[in-house]
Amino acid sequence: RNLRQIMEWHRSRFAAEPEALAMYCNLIGQTEGQFVSIAAARSWFISALRARPSSTRTWANLLVSLLGQTAFRRYIALARNMRSRWAPQLRMTLRQD
């Protein structure tokens, strides 16, 4: 909710930074989709795509949101699980000695 308010108050500032605008709109959309309204989430995903149309993650979020809130929650849980499982291994391989 706080991030959504900040975005609404300062949207004009984010307009100069489309990457940041897209990232925050996508993040707000994910939160809205999990906890508030899947319809509200879709509008945030569309805002993110207007700022950065090439974002595959946002496209995936939008498409999964069309399946409903339950499917969207499962998708987010799966993504978190995958990140937590694979991220430590990737960090070890990227570490330079």
C-alpha cells in the first residue's frame, strides 16, 4: 500500500526513468495480485508494460494473472521457491576468487 501511494504521488518523477517506473509498477502489481485484487494487479502490469514493453517478467505476470488470483498466488510461490533454491548456487558460481 505504501509503495502504491508513493508511486501515485510521484508518478511524474518516475516518468523520466522508465526502467524504475516499470520495476515498481510490476512490484506493486505482484503485491496487488497476491493480497488485494487481481484486476488492480493487471492495471499495474499494463502500466509497467507501457513503460518497458520488452519486460518478459511483466508479460508473464500479466498472462498468469488472467488465470485468476489462485493461479497467480501459486505462480508467485513457485517463482520464490525457484529463486531461493537456485540463487545460492548461482552466487557461488559467479563469485570470483
